[in-house]
Amino acid sequence: MHARNMVIFFSILALLFVFFLFSISKRLFAKPKKLPPSPPSLPILGHLHLLKKPVHRSLTVLSNRYGPILSLRFGSRPVLLISSSSSAEDCLSKNDIIFANRPHLLYAKRLAYNYSAIGWASYGSHWRNLRRITTIEIFSTNRIQMFSAVRIQEVRSLVKDLFRDSEWGNSVVELKTKFSELTFNVMMGMIAGKRYYGENVVDLEEARRFREIVKKVLAMAGESNFGDFMPFLGWMDLGGVEKRMVRLARERDEFLLALIDEHRRRRNKDDFSSEEGEGKGMKRTLVDVMLSLQETEPQGYTDHIIMALIAALLAAGTDTSALTMEWAMSLLLNHPDVLAKAKAELDFQVGPRLLDESDLPKLPYLHFIINETLRLYPVAPLLLPHESSEESNVGGFNVPHGTMLLINAWAIHRDPKLWVDPTDFKPERFQGPEGAKEALKLIPFGYGRRACPGAGLAVRMVGLTLGTLIHCFEWERVGEEKVDMTEGIGLTMPKAQPLKAVYKPSHSMLNVLSQL
Ligand code: HEM
Ligand SMILES: *[C@@H]1O[C@H](CO)[C@@H](O)[C@H](O)[C@H]1NC(C)=O
Ligand SMILES: *[C@@H]1O[C@H](CO)[C@@H](O)[C@H](O)[C@H]1NC(C)=O
């Protein structure tokens, strides 16, 4: 009896010991928290000292050396840097919701309404509501169609100016400015029914002031702010960045609220911009649309929300499209054979009349050119920063919550494993198997929940402008030298040298042009 009790006692003890070992080893070995590899870093700075401008290029050097999934530290901020198609898929598709937040940067606090604007809001009901409103009221096929007249009118006005200046012969034009004025006018035409450049500008002083404000807001977005990565230095406000942001935000909001008020007064005075007014040929603008929604649902469409939406459209929709047009024209001037092929497509499909948006679906080659431009020169090379709201698994590595995610689209677009002769400009590649869409290998607009809602509008705007210019004029480089394709510094990857080109009216379009 005694011996049997002993056996039972020791058996139980042994069993407990095995359980104990098992649970320890499970904690120690079974679920290792393996972080992605990380290049050597400095104390306090982390990897900040490795960031040379342009940033997407220095990050590509890092990922080529250390791998496509890297964990970095920008000062005190943990960063996940992704540079391959499959790991981008892990973040933007598999873990889409986890990575759907945005980091709280100072710019977003001061110039994106305390992180409440659509591009900077955290994932949640407020942001989902904004995406729902904009999907229906701004980016739906119906709305895009409703504003097609604004785009056509602006492109025509550009063509008319170019034709007038060409005096029927060779002439030189600086296209960067033309494209940025065009996209600004298109956006403000949709938003407020006003032009801010060129003829028929209602109030020159107002136009000058507002153009200046928008330019400064965009420039601010490109300035990196020390306090974002060194919060313990943030209170010092080195360089007075925060003060300048606050002042600029105040100026902008004064302007936007006045604009909204002006529309409200006009609505109240008569039926100028109501549905019935529209029937009488009166212009209805996005502000009008928002104000009529405000009448039925005041909580959902406050002045504040309308103001933040206008600001977001201007920040996200003007420079991006204009720079894409400039990169595309630069590439075409360096590849006259591609330019000739695009022109032949236009001559064949459109003939001797001006290109209309309804022609765009008949122009596949033009769209290959746009895709190839966005591949080589994605104007948001690192997309916008995302942030994780929970711990997650990316490519077998553990990524803690609160990590800022950078997707290097520029590097993915030039990955030799995904593209044949990746740095060559070859629009034809989209005709073949390379054009396959299964993998995330062409992501100039991002992917998933946070992807650009303006992509369709942007491709239309770029397509109409580019197509019309190619169709109406013969284009050449200034001199023998190739166009310098160096990238400049800024949030939306600009071309370092503003593009200049030589042009003359196309012979086949002379009749059409002289009747404009
Ligand atoms: C060629 C032109 C454009 C490019 C390359 C572009 C690219 C992008 C990219 C990369 C993002 C961030 C995606 C991400 O975080 O994963 C974005 C966001 C956004 N874009 Fe665009 N965009 C363009 C034009 C436009 C236009 C014309 C509009 C509006 C009129 C627009 C409105 C927005 C908005 C509102 C967001 C924020 C979305 C959110 O955070 O929920 N974009 N865009
Ligand atoms: C942002 O928040 C601060 C303080 O929380 C407030 O004073 C300010 O009015 C807010 N600004 C905007 C644009 O909502
Ligand atoms: C351009 O690329 C996008 C994204 O991959 C794709 O959806 C679209 O069909 C492409 N267009 C053409 C004409 O290949």
C-alpha cells in the first residue's frame, strides 16, 4: 500500500513537471516574436541618418541590401518598409484592415483638421462615412459625368492658347505650369464653378491669394517635421513649423468658409444652383451638392466636413495629376516612336475633330502609355503612410501594433523579378502577359480600403489632356538633348527640371484649331 502511494505521488509530480516544462517551452520557443530584419541603427536617430533625398531611392538601396521586408526606426517611430509585391499583398490585402490607419503626423493634425480629413482619418466610422459620401457624391460615374464639361472646357482653353501662341509655326511652351494651372482650374471648376487662372477669372485678387495658399499647403506636406520622429524635441518647434502650419490653416479655412457662404447665399437668393436651376442650364457645383445634402441631413454635412473635403480634393487631386501629365509628355518626347504610334491611334479613332471623353475607351494604346508612366514615375512613390492598429504577421515576421507602414511602390514597379527590362519605357508590355493583373505589381494608386478614390477621375483627366495635346499638335524636344528625367524633391515626386517642348499645330487639325 505504502509503496503504491509513493508511485502515484511521484507519477503525479513527474506529470506536473512535464506540464511545467511544456508550458515554459511553449512560451519560449513555440511562438517566437520574430521581427523583420533591421539594418544597423544609431541611438536616438534610429535609421533617420540613412534617408537621403529622394527618399524612395535611398529606401530602395536599403531593401536591395537587407531585404524586401525591413523593420526600421525613424527616431522613436517604428517603421515597416515593404518593397516586394508579395509582402505588399500581405499588408494591403491579407491584413488590409489592420494596416488601414494613418500615423498621427503634425501635418495631419494642423492641416488635415485634427486627423479628421478623409486622407488622414483613422480607420473607423467617421472615415467610412467620408468614403461613402465621396463615393456617391464625388467619384460615382454619374458625378464624374456631370463635371465632364468642366474638363473639356479647360482642355480646350489650353489648346486654344497653345494654338494662338504658335502663330502657325514652331513655338516653345513650358508645360509644367500649363498642366498645374489646368488641373487647378478643373478641380475648382468642379468644386466651386470658378476659374483661378487665365481668362474669365472673376476676382483676380481672390484667385491669387487662394492659389498661393494651396501651393503652400502642398509644400508643407512635403516638408518632414522633426517632432514627428523626435517627440521629446517636438515642443521646441524647431524652425517654427507648427506655427506656420497653424497660420496657414487659418488662412485657408477663412477662404473656404467664405466660399461655402457665398454658395449658400446664392442658393437662398434664387434657384440658381438647385436641381431645377440646373435644368435651365445653370451650373451646379460640388459645394451646391453638399449644401443641398446639408439641408436634409445637417449633422452629416456640416460646414466643417464640406470644408475638409474641398481641402482634401485640392491637396490630393491637383499636383498628382499635373505631374503625371508632365512625366508622360517627357517620356513621349524621349520616345518619338511611341508618340507617333499614339498619334496614329488618335487619327484613326477620332479623326479631324477634338477628342471627347467618350472616345477614351477606344484608345487602348493611350492607356498603355498612362500605365507605363505611372509605373516608372508613380507620383506618390511611397503611397501615403499607413499605420497598424494591431499586431500582425507579414511574410512570417511579427509586426507590432502602432507601426508606420511604407510601401515602396517605386521599387516594386522597377523590380526585375516582375518586369522585363524594368527601367525601359515600353507601353506595349501591357498588351502581353506582363499586363496581367493578378499580383500587386502596379500600385500607383495604392490598393485595398485606403486606395485612391480619385483614380478613375485622374486617368480620365490625364487621358483627355494627353490625348488632345498629342492629337492637335506635333511635339518635339527643345534641341538634340534628351529630356532630363531626374526626380526632384517633394512629397509628390516632381520632375527636377520643368518640362519645355517645341510644338506646332498638326496639319490634319488646322481646320478644327482655327475654329476654336
Ligand atoms: C495621377 C493621379 C493620382 C495619383 C497617382 C494618386 C495616388 C494616390 C495614392 C498613392 C494614395 C494613397 C493610397 C494609400 O495610402 O495606400 C491616394 C489617396 C487619395 N487620393 Fe489620390 N492619386 C491621384 C489623383 C487623385 C485625385 C484626382 C483625387 C481626387 C479628386 C484623389 C483623391 C485621393 C484621396 C481623397 C485619397 C485619400 C484616401 C484615404 O486615405 O482614404 N487622388 N492617392
Ligand atoms: C483641433 O483640436 C484643437 C484642440 O483639441 C481645437 O482647439 C481646434 O479647434 C481643432 N481644430 C480643428 C480644425 O478641428
Ligand atoms: C492599367 O493598370 C491598371 C492597374 O493594374 C489596370 O487595372 C488597367 O486595366 C490597366 N490598363 C490597361 C489599358 O492596361
